[in-house]
Amino acid sequence: MSMRNNFFLGLLLGLCAPLIALGLTEYSLVGGNLFPRQPLFLYALAAGANLLLVRVFYAKQYSRDKIAKGILVITFIAMLVFLYMYKMDM
């Protein structure tokens, strides 16, 4: 089964980690209990996971550049949204 080189698939893959970070931070006690002084830690961890996926998909053995571009776009958009939301709460 081969994975298609699709921009929208990259957007979906890239959206997974930020949504998990949002769920753990906003709707559970994990974010507040484990990292009370660093509220954006899980979001930064999600961005790091997405950038690792970008590195994997840009590798020459996979050459799935459209997927990597989708992940990169959603990573930057998600981080801008999360920073905006965090700064509005201050």
C-alpha cells in the first residue's frame, strides 16, 4: 500500500499533533499538572513532532514533498493560532 503525495493528506497529518496538544492542555489536567509554569510546552512539543515529520517526508527515500509542505503549513498556522489564543488570555 503506497502513500499518495497529497497536500491535503499533509494538512490532516499535521493537524493531529496540535489537536492532541490542545486537547491535553485545555480539556484535561495533564497540561496544568505536569507543566504549570510552561503553558505552551505541549504546543512546542507538537510543533517539534510535526517538524520531525517534515524532515522524514522530505528525505530522499520518501520524496513526499507535498505531504511535507502540508504539514509545514498547518504547523505554522496552528502555532500562530495558539500564540494568539494564549496572548489573548493574558
